[in-house]
Amino acid sequence: MIAVGVGAFFLLSDGGGSVVGGKYDDPQDAAQAWVDQDYEPEELVCSADMDELSKYQQQNPTKPTGVPDSDLPEAKTTLKSVDVASGSSEGTFTIETTMELMGSETTSTMTYDLVEEDGGWKVCGILDPDIEMDDSGFGLGGR
């Protein structure tokens, strides 16, 4: 599961971050930045996850070799919900990703934690999001 989270982190984080002062004052803005891939990791990812990513990078300093080049399928990701109770310093958000794999469309939802940290909202739990996958397109019976 950690590999999935690390892969998603590097796939989704190509920098940009258009936030004044590097803070996301609203949980909706933080969640949307994650979906839009418009952020600097240290501005949007909680410190606990940044520590874990740093440990992973130290243990795996080079990219894997021998992995065949392949084009990743194009995915459409949308923000489905942001759930933070009024006055709370934590909550969740859910994204939905749809892509075509092996000729069938598949949809997955991932739910991440949101936490208020250092005066702004950050995404946490990127290494272990709650994932639900609609695999009915693969003839697996929608397990």
C-alpha cells in the first residue's frame, strides 16, 4: 500500500502551488489543489506524511531499473466531497478517478484525511488512503 501512496504522490505532485503564504486556509481549497495537482508538497502534505516520504526516499534513493516504458492511461479525477465539521481541525475528502484499462472503464474512489497544521489545511494519509474500486468492468463481479 505504501508503494501505491508514494506512486500517487509523485504522479500527482508536479509543483505549482498558487497559494499566498503557502497555506490553504480552506479545506475545500486544499482538497481541490490535490485533485488539480497544483501544489508544492511541503505546502499541502502533512508533516507526518512528509517524514514517511523522506524515509522512503532515503531507503530507495534510485528509481527502479528494468521497468518497461509504457504510457499510463489517461485518468479523469474529480473532487467528490469534502467533509469537515464546522469548527473542526480535521476531516476527509474523497476523489473519484476514472480511466480505461484493458478496454474497460474502471472507477476508483480514494478518501484522504485533511488536517489543520501550521495555520493551514493539509492532506494526510497519502500513503494509506481508503480505496474503493469498481472492478465490474473486468468481469470480477464488483468485489
